[in-house]
Amino acid sequence: NVTFDVSTTATAYPWVTVDCYQSSVLVYQASNGIFSTSLNEVFTLASGAWQGGAADCVAYLQDWDSYSKHGTITNLASTDFHVYG
């Protein structure tokens, strides 16, 4: 599991999207709201495509405020991390 401690003035409702790859193949992708009324702020790094082993991941801090009206998500920041298998 992984969680993120985020801080931004760009939106009151920040989201984080995590993408993980093994040998350039996407094996995990999930998005969670990181705010007090969010249903889930914890990312469980597992999927049907990820049967074990190491992966390279990137987490994007995002502003989804315009998503419902315009279908746009704005990336505010990102960080790379490695998961050891």
C-alpha cells in the first residue's frame, strides 16, 4: 500500500493518479481523491496484470475541477518511485 501527503492551493479537492509499469507495460493504474471526504486515499499496488515483481511508478498530483464540465484533468506535479518485488 502507498499513500500521499499532498498540499496545493490549486484546488480544494486534489486527486492523485498512480501508473506503474513493468518493462514499459502498464500493470497498474488508479486514481484517488486526497481530501477529507474522499472514500479512499490508500493505493493498493496490485492488479490482475501485476502478478508480482518490481515496477516503476509515477504519481501525478491532479486538479479535476474542470473534469465534469470540460473533461480535462490538469497535472500539477509528479513524482517517480520504484516498487521492489
